[in-house]
Amino acid sequence: MLVLPSPPTVPDQPLTRITTIQPQWRYTYGLHRRCSHVTGQCETFPQNDECHGDNRYFCSMWRSVGFLMSFAIVLEGMTVVAYLIVLSGGKRLRESGWKIVSLLIILSAAVQAASMSLVAYLVDNEDRFASGWVLDESWIFCTVSWCVSLFVAGVLILAGTTLPSEGGYELIPDQIN
């Protein structure tokens, strides 16, 4: 007796229908590359051949976001250096240096918020992002980062304006005997 296997399409049909009804194909987009979880491959994003004609607008905006986030990192590095200089400086530098440090913190938060808003705009309005696309962990990290930065800048400004100046040296009164 010869047993023939079932045609290959019969067991595959339910799986094919499931993938069309509820797709789980996943792509992740970063500021500089796109990765497919199906193939496990990553490629630069956006590709140069995708940046012509009508797509030129998207590429310019996406690359601007990458530049802004890199600029935010530079500003945060400058903030750390300024903070160390203010801490290691004398009384006069500490009394006025908080203004520069808080300004750098606010600038980095503003740059992050601007780049985040550009990404949100592109995800909402660009045709390449179909409905169902979501902003994921990096979006949350960026939001938390600039919110914490604004909080720290606010605390620093509050402390700089309300706390009294640190006292100088006090003379020890001579004992009269």
C-alpha cells in the first residue's frame, strides 16, 4: 500500500491565513539603520536610493532627527564637563556656574524634545509607516531623558536662586585674658 503525503499547501493554509489575519512581521527602525526580525539582517536607513524625488523630504527629516540626537549627546557631554569645572572651581565659580550648567541641561532637553516631535510627526504622517506602527522603547527612553533633564535643571535653578551663598572664612575671636 502506497501512502501519499498530503499536498504541501494543505497544512500551510491555516498558517498562511493566520499570518495575513494577524501579522507578526516585525521591523525596527533606528535613527541610522533598520532591522528585520524575520531575516535577522540590519541595513542602513534610509537608503540613498530611497532619498530621491518625493522621498527626499522624509530622508532630510529623518537625518535631521539623527543629527539633533547626536547634538543632544554633545550638549550632555558639555554639561558634564561644565559641572565638573564648576564643582572644582572656587566659591565665585560655584555661585555663578549653576546658570551655565542649567542652561546646557535645558538646551539638551529642548533638542531631545524637538527630535522626538519630528519622529512623532513622521510616524503619524509618512506613508511608509502603516497604521499599527508604534513608538517603542527608544521613544520612552528619550521622553524620560528630557523630562528628567528638565526636572534636574529646575531643581538646580531653584537651589541656585533660593539657597544662601556659602559663607567665607570667619575669624576666630581672640580670647581676652
